[in-house]
Amino acid sequence: MSATATAVQTPLTSLPAWKALQAHYEKIRSQHLRGLFQSDPARGTRLTAEAEGIYLDYSKHRITDETVRLLLELAEQSGLRERIEAMFAGEKINVSEKRAVLHAALRAPKGVVIKVDGENVVPGVHEVLDRMSDFSNRVRSGAWKGFTGKRIRNVINIGIGGSDLGPVMAYEALRHYSQRDMTFRFVSNVDGTDFAEATHDLDPEETLFIISSKTFTTLETMTNAQTARDWSLKKLKDDKAVAKHFVAVSTNAKEVAKFGIDTANMFGFWDWVGGRYSMDSAIGLSTMLAIGPENFRAMLAGFHAIDEHFRTTAFAKNLPVLMGLLSVWYTDFFGAETVAVLPYEQYLKRFPAYLQQLTMESNGKHVTLSGDRVNYATGPIFWGEPGTNGQHSFYQLIHQGTRLIPCDFIGFAKALNPLGEHHDLLMANVFAQGEALAFGKTPEEVKAEGTPDWLVPHRVFEGDRPSSTFLLEELTPAALGKLVALYEHSVFTQGVIWQIDSFDQWGVELGKVLAKKIVGELEGSGPAKGSHDSSTTTLIERYRKQRK
Ligand code: F6P
């Protein structure tokens, strides 16, 4: 393992920049954004950054130039530069799993050399991409036929976590570019309803399943895959049909073969791709089938553009670095617990859900790389909904509640579906929300509107609520790749500052083990057999009685 991956680090809270930020926070915490803008009208143009067609306005944050300077120092003192280099060089920075972290290699152009254990991984990436392209073209054109000779009209991706959330999000986000005479569905939950509803109106003769699982052992996916096999064969009545109606995306060829899928119909990836970082690997096969290989490659180019930006741009102008540092600022100094992601773009409706796994499975950690308990807060809770819908549900709390919730607003200058005034109305709302959150409405302003005294407190907006605004030209495949890469690298930046392993996920294990044990105890109706606490035992017994 490399020196960079394991180097003993000065504890975060002992770094000079951390201590300076603590002192600085005490000075800045009571400064209102109203005052900050009044005394420095240029901050709305200065506290911005732009790269690869993405404009980031971070002026509506509770920061000054001094805050930014100290946060950038924190990044330097945390060794972010070396850690970025280590990641791109294929070092095993996922220390607890002893793995390299190379999602950036998935979108590296041909000719780039990225080595893992001395082997250049980029040619292998392109070999899989070419096979995916060939397969996608055949299915999309109708050349690939189902077992009975019918054209494939329906594609169902079966997977969960990173093998589902990326594909669903990308399909929804890029639906505008999708082949409209094909149906795409996604089954993830072990709840049988998910499978039943996804297939109830489909014909097995026209349906292709993509079984997506890095490990090919995940309970939910394997259960759904078996159900899909039964559903198909009930109509197709011949095991040979599996070869025409099932393909696999996995790192585990042995398990794929065991399931009965011809490994010629398997698209591989590698252990240096984390599940939540895999939507641009073969896990994106459903995306490619929907939008076509050219659009998929355009998305990869978008990812790559931000990889290069992250790797080479000075931190002061580096979008993911700035995003990551702002998140640390609110999480650790203001004590903010959550971040709201608010895309003003209906096609991005699953983007917050996708980001939940990316951010929370990555940075929901309580020990450092060397296994010590952290004494500061790590990964915030991510949540959100598209605007303007959220405005009519939870924005009340963001505007007038007692919590500080930094918001990420995402908007596009051009509509993909221009209809009358819709887009101007949409964008007017995104700008209005950032303004209202930051500046609010004072009691004097409320009174001046003729509001009776008793009602004034209810109608006051304190303001001083921070937000970033991301403005892009149009939601294209490339723009989506750029957006996702921004958040990926922001997550990494935060993880480096917090000195945690952003690439493992041990926290999902215990529940899986217990579920396996309990499932064997649900048969019968007498007292529960397993040794559990009194609460779990009672619940199991009650279930056994009621299910009969
Ligand atoms: O349970 C968590 C997890 O391991 C995720 O990290 C992963 O994305 C998901 O399960 C699915 O795993 P697999 O692709 O191996 O089925």
C-alpha cells in the first residue's frame, strides 16, 4: 500500500487552519448576508467560479474572502493535493478494502495511461465500452431478437444501490434523448411489488433483463433476478431463452455463469469502481440502451472534463473543492445537519436520491483512516426534490424553521421542452428562492406593508440562509456527466478533510447478516427460535402469527 494512502496525519482539529477557522467562525457567525452584500456589492460577481460551462455562484454563503482563504488553507494542510494525485495515480486510497479508486478511469479517453498494480486499465475500459456500444446498437435497431424472434421493446434493469440509483437517475435525466419506442424500467426492492408492477403489462417475448450487480450476490438483486427468470420462462418455456433475454453487468463472472447467463453476454467492470461511482461503467448499460452509444460517450466526456478540472485547477477556482469546503464549513462550524439539493429541472427528479447514496454511503463514517473515532461531524444528510414542487411542501421550514439548511440550486438557461412562459417562470423561482433565503424580509419591511403588529412576527423572514446556485446552459448528456462528477469530487474533498475512507461501506453489513439469520426464523408460528432481544423476538412472533 502506498505511503500516501497510509501516512499518519495530524488530527484535523490540530491543524492550524482548523483552529484559525474556529476563531474566524466566532467573528463571522453573527454577520448577516444583508450586511455582507451591502458593504461589498461586488461579492455577487467575485464569489463565483466557472468551469466547463458550469457557473457556480457561492456569494450567498455565510463567508467572507477570509473564510475562503482559511478553507483553502485547510485543504492544503489536509494534503488534498497529494490525495487527488494518489487517487488519479491508482493508489489504494480505499484503505479498509485495500482498493484503488478509479472511477475517473471509466471516462478517460483512449490513450490515457492509468495503472493499477502496474497494469494500464484504460484499454480494458474501452474494450467494454465498445462491446456495450455494439450490443446497444443491435438492441436499439432490432437486430437483437428475443427467443421467439420478436423485437426487444422493453428493458428492465435489476439492481440495487449503485447498481440501480445511477441507472434510474440517468435514464430520467436523459429521457429527452431516449429511444421513445422502447420502455425502460428499474427493479430494485426485494418487495415483490416492485417486480410485479414493473412487469404487469409487459410481454416476456419482448423483454430484456439486465442483471446489474457488482458482486452478483446481493440478496435483493439475486431474488429479483430469479423471479425474472421464472417470469420469462413461464412464457418462453425453454432454458435457452435466457441467453436472449438476460445479460449481466458484474465483476463476478463465476456467479454470473452459475445463474445461467452466458458470460458472452456479460459486461464487466472492476473492483476499483465503487458501486455508487459506477453509473458510467457497464452499470450504465441501460442508460446506453436508452440514449445510444454516442450520447453515452458525450456523457463520459462531460465526466472527464470535470475530472481534469478537479485534477489541474487551482483550489481557489476549483468547483468541487469549493463545494466540498463549503460543506465542511457548515457541517463542522455552523453545525448544519443537512444539505438540500434542489434542481429546477424536472428531468433531474431522481438526482437528490442518487446523491443520497453517493454522499451518505461515502462520508457517513465515524472513524478516521487509521481507525480513530472522529471528534467532529462528518457527512451531512442529503435530501431534496425538484423545484418548484418543493416550494409548496418543505421550503417553509428552510425559510422560517429553526435549522440552518444550506441549499444547492441547480438551473439551466435553456428548456428542453420550451412551452410558453414555463421556463422563465421556473427560473424566476430559482433566483427568487436564493434571494429570499439570503435576504429575507425584516419586521420594518413587513410593517411597512400595513401588516398588523400581531401578525408581523409570523411574516418576518430572518434571511441569512445560505445557498449555492449552479447555472448551466442546457441539460445534455455531457452536462449530466459534469454535474455528477462535481459531486463525486466534492465528496472526495470532504472525505480528505475529515480524514475518512469515502470509498468503503461497512455500515451496510450488519443489517444484511441479521436479515439472513432472521429469514430462516420466520417459518412456523410458535415461539421464535433465534436468540434476539425481547423487542425483535416479539416482532418476529407477531409476524409469524399474522402472516398465516
Ligand atoms: O449494500 C450496499 C451496497 O454494497 C452498495 O454499496 C452497492 O451499490 C449495492 O449494495 C449493490 O451492490 P451490488 O452491485 O454488488 O449488487
